[in-house]
Amino acid sequence: MASNSMDISSILQGGYAHPLSRTWQAKRQLTKAMFMYPIFITDDADASVEIKTLPGQRRWGVNKLEEFIGPLVKKGLESVILFGVPMNCAKDARGTPADDASGPVILAIKKLRQLFPSLYIACDVCLCEYTDHGHCGVLHGDGTINTPPSVDRIAQVAVSYARAGADCVAPSDMMDGRIKAIKRGLMDAGLGNKCTLMSYSAKFASSLYGPFRDAAGSAPSFGNRKCYQLPPTARGLARRAIQRDANEGADIIMVKPAMPYLDIISDAAQLTPDHPIACYQVSGEFAMVHAGAAAGVYDLKTMAFESVEGMVRAGATLILTYFTPDFLEWL
């Protein structure tokens, strides 16, 4: 028999030769509980409207939630995050309709709580869908962000959602200081120990939000959001924002988008090792995976798994994705 001159330390393949032993190479396995499903709630109670840029996704009215969510709960859906899509309200400069008791989000919270008592309900907190200018805060006369009233208003909306029964409030506005204000608001309302605060801590000014803005009608009417969302190259700023939000009382740290920012997910896991780390596989990422599969570049299921397994490998423990219904079938 020929001698093998290869070093013992060079041999790795025996450790992953079997399909089961390959699964053991992961530090963490995907589970259904790791997926949170983003859903769009409109103020037409009977709506079920296709979103053409988001394959398989729709805007839903509260009267359609039972038939939409019920089958997913039976398949193992454990959490959702709600985005309000007001089509018929009177928008204004401070986003007054955001926490209207008869608005889509608060009605959806109460409906889902009634229908599915064990479902974990998170709510995105932002003003862009409700302001007449489409920006995420209150503005100065010159069109720039006026931070103090923006923070106050965001905190008011978050507390309103918590009072309505939300398990989690998730501010996505990126205003400085809003985590501390929301945490204080929850505490003052007696909800600090009942409602989770998930911060979009490292939310980048990305080109991948286009389908979402189409779905939510949240594009700014002028300018852009680059003065409050993070520059894509700003790893240091992201690290500072993650640490700031953890210190201000965030219970969960989120990175958004996910696939181009795996290094930031890893940073978040290293900087805040005692916090759950969430990431949002945003609309453009989801559409991109679908487009590649439709063009024959790869198999959809295989690529979907590869994309989210990369997020988990980087350190994510919670994944917000429009693939959630698919993973309920696949896992």
C-alpha cells in the first residue's frame, strides 16, 4: 500500500462526509422560531392586493387576516411584524394617523391578538407612511430633520402600539436618541417589563428598499434619507449605533439590510453578545433571490437557504424575511 505523505492535520473531509455530520458543522441550526414574517396591513378592511415587485406578497385588510395568517400558524408561524399602509387617511407633517385607534396597525394588533393569542406580534414604528412629506420624522422649515419632536412622536406611537397589545415595538426611523425615549415611555406607561424594544440599530441607506417602498407607499416626496440612515461604507458608525442603542435600553439589536452587511451582523454579535441579534432580509434581497431563480441562475430553495444560513453564521438569531412562509414548509 502506498504511503500517504499528507499531514494528519490536512485531512478535514472525513468530518463532513455524511449528510448528518455536515449539519453538525453549524454552530446554530435554522428553526421555524427564528423567522419573523413582515406583513403589510392597509386601511381597506377587505383588501387583498398583490404587490407586483414582491413575489407572492400582498397588502392585507384586517378582515382577511384570519384566512391569511391562520394556515401559517398551523404550519408553525410564531411571529409577525406589522407595517401599516394607509391609503385613505389624511397625512400631515407629524404623522398623526400613525397611532390612530381606528388605523390599520392598531386594528390589526387587536384582531390578531383575538384570533391567535400565542402569536408574537411586533410592530414597525416609523412616521414615513403617515407624513405628507414621506420622511421618517418631523421636519424643520428647511426640510431637514428636527430631532427632538421626531423622537417624541416616535415614542408616542411606540407606546400606543404597546398599549394596543403589541409584544414588541421596532423603531426603524433612525432618529438619534429614540431608543431611550421609547424605553422611558414604555416604563412610564407600565409596559417596560411587558413589551420588547427591538431597535433597527444599524439601518443603512440602501438601494434594496425599492419594492418595500412600493408596497408601503413610503418613498419620500423630496430628497432622500441619507442624513439619518447610515452610509453603506460606515462600519464604524454602525458599531457606535449598536452600542448606543444597547446602552439606551434596546432588547434586540437589528441590522438592515442583511446579505450585504454580514460583517455588521458579526460586529453586532461581538459588541452585544448578551442581546438577540436580528437582521432583515429586505424586499430588494428577496426580489433579487427570486429574480435569479427565475432566470435559471440557481434553484430558489437552495439559494434561499444559503442566504439565511449566511446570516445565522454571521451571528443572527432572528431573521425577518418574506421567505418565512416558504421556510415553514421547508423546515
